[in-house]
Amino acid sequence: MYLRLSTVRRANRTYRYAQLVVSERRADGTPTNRVVASLGALSDAAIAGGRAALAASLRRTRRFRGR
């Protein structure tokens, strides 16, 4: 799971949108990305905080599973 950022430029303004994405494989073995949640337009501080929270959450999950 990771945060994917997209940048859109419109009328001399730049917008950054964030999506929470998970990597999966289809039944035929082809890798694909599935959007779990669209987080909308976020500031740089909010994006950094979201990445830190996601990393901490994944560390706790891996430790719990014994990895």
C-alpha cells in the first residue's frame, strides 16, 4: 500500500491530489494497482504526515504478523 500523487496544472495553478493505492495481481497473474481511497487535494504537510502514518501502520502490521 502506498500514496500515489498526481499533479494537475490548470489556468496557471498547480493542484496535487493523493490516492491510497494497493498493488495486486489479477487472476491471470498481471500486476495491477487498485485505488482504495481518493484523498483529494492535500497540502505538502498533509501528504508528508499521511506517508509517515502509513509507514508506521505498515511497520506495526508486519511486526504483528512476525515479519
